[in-house]
Amino acid sequence: MLKTKQLLTKFAKEYSSFAPTNFKLKRALVVTKLSRYEVEQLRHPELSREQLDQKLRDRGTDVEMLLYLHNLHKDFERQIVQSFQNVGCEVKMSSRLEFRSSLSKDVMSWADVIVPVGGDGTFLLSANRASPLFALSQQKTPIVGFNSDPKHSEGRLMLPKQYSENPAEAVERIKNGDFKWVHRSRIRTTLLGNNGMIPESTDLFRHTAVKMEQVTTSPEVLDDNMASKYKAKMKRVLPYLALNEVFIGEHLSARVSHLQLVLNHQDLVNKTKCSGLCVSTGTGSTSWHTSINRITGCDVEDLLRTLPNADTPDMQKLLENVEEIAQVYNQGLLFAPDDPRLCYSIREQICVGVWPSPKTFKSRDFVEKVFIKSHCIDANLVIDGSISYPFNDGAKVLLEVYPEDALLTINLD
């Protein structure tokens, strides 16, 4: 526990050195989501508006609802732009699709703040582009997001829902400096190998091969200790930082993933067969991390009824509150977005026979860094559910957190 507190204190001091000392809101880059209707238009560019609507109706889609949600987002988008313009801010707009293009780097250096409008997916895309590795400098462009449809989207990464109802208030507070900086920890992904090459990545949004527009990160020679420990000669940092999580597993979810893990550079090699590995940040602890590890009231009830004193009055009181107990447990899975630790979760770890090895290997735990070696057949390493790299038998990676990689965000709570 003492080591954890020391780590938190150390990172808090280093985070402060990356906060802007003279932030002035003059230029805003608004990044907008693609509505479901716009996605359908992109999928069928050969169809007219009438033909597309008919095609959607033929497959049972509620076109009127799609158009309603599309217009709802567009109206909110215009409201956001107007709010920034009303405080004397110059605004440029970029759609989620355009923001992935080679034009985004120039706009990044222009903006004082990046404003994703939509849901968490749009926020994560913006966070990827706000990476110091992407920008080739330590200048950080802060991000503040607005949820365009809080009735249908949780938007945990966005400002509280009250600012969706009154975005002008939020913009006014930002303009006046009435906010707090939050440094959200992100995962640096470093491939280890013998040639320093980076495999081709795939954009899971467009299902196409992509490359970061920057000059790629350079391979580095491993020091003797790391080279000997992990049987590799070179390391290469990937140009994407994970705000939520890094997932490693077989492409086909029905196939078992065979992985080896080394925690915090220990000498112990942990071997597991499972449905995949999720390594999460504090920001990501509200997302997939919780979905993997959460329990239900039924789980609590089943566990309580297995106890020998299940019929006692005290136990009966507990059985009447199984939903509340589950809620408290699930809330305990969350940790702070600026926490420098990572939490790994083994999905559906096989715990029979010789697996896992050693038998004491935990399916979930906090770590400062984790090394993973693949023994999979057709696996992927996926960053924030967006960028995928092949990660097959023999592939090696090191996941770590550095204070200079943190995402700078604005908190109005």
C-alpha cells in the first residue's frame, strides 16, 4: 500500500508540470460523430436519399427514428459551435471520418482545445489524435467532450449531462478558467522483438489498413538486462496511446487464447488459457473492465445460499439486499482516471488441471507494467477498440504508464 501511495504522489507531481500555465480559449476544434444515418449513406453511396430510405425500411429499420436522432445530433452540434463563437472563439469542424485523415495533424497544432461532440467513441478517437507521440511534441491539447444525446448514451468520458442541456454555461466556464485539469493516464504499448518492425495496423471503424500520419517511432536497442529477460533485441513504441484499455486475444472469440504474462518485471512467468486479456486504465475501469468483472444480484444470492448459515436471520437480511451488495462490489471495481496503475483482467480463465500456472496466478490484479507473450494462432492486440495489430505466436509486448503520456482533460464537476 505504501508503494502505491508513493507512486500516486510521484505521478501527481509530474502531472502538474504538463498543465498549461497560461491557457486561453481562442480556437476550438469541434469533432463530430457520424450518425447512424450518415454511416448508412457512406455504406451505400450509389443510392439516392429516397432509395436509401426504402432500402432501410425493407430490412425493418425505423427510418423516422434514425432521421430524428440524426437531426437531434446536428442541432446539438450547431448549438456547440454557436456557444464557442459567442465567447469570441474561432471554430473549425471535423467529422469523425475526416479526423482520421492526414489533414488532422495541421488542425491539431492550430487548436487550443479539442471538443468531441457525440459519445465516448468520438472522445476516444479525439484522444488518440491528441497523443504526444502523434503530435511529435510534448505540447498537450486539452479535450472536453459534450454528449449530444444523453437520453440514449451514457457518455462517461463527456461532461455531465447537465451541460448537454446548457452547453453555453460550460463554454463560459472554460473561457473564464473556472475548471480543473484532469490528467487521464494512458497505456504506452511497446513491441519487443529482433528487428524493431511494426506490423500493419487495421482501423476497426473503417475495416481498412491505416498508418499514423506522423513519422513512425524509431526502433531502439534493448538494454542487456531487458534483452536477456525477454529474449529480444529491439523495442518499438506504437504511435497510439490507449485511454481505456488494451485487449489481447484470438480473433475468433470461440478459440482459446494462450498467453504468458510477467508482472512488474518479476522473474515469475504466469501462463494462462482464457478468452483474452484486458489491461485497463482508471478511465477504462468504467467500461470493459467493469463489464468483465461485475457481478449481479443473482451471483451474490447464489454465493450466500452456499454458506452453512444461510437460514439464519442475519443471512436472510443479506439475501434481501443482494442487489445493493452487488452494486457496492461493482462500484469498488472503479479506480481514478489519474491513477498510474494498470489493472489486468483475464477473461474466463481456465482453472482446471495444470491451468493457470502457477495456480496462484490471479485473474485480476493491479500492476505498474505488464509483459505479454502470445502463443495464439490468429490473435490481435486492440487499442481502445479502434486500432488492431496482429499478435500471434511469439509476439511480445510491454504495457506501461508514463506521466508525460497522460491525456489532458477539463473537469467542470
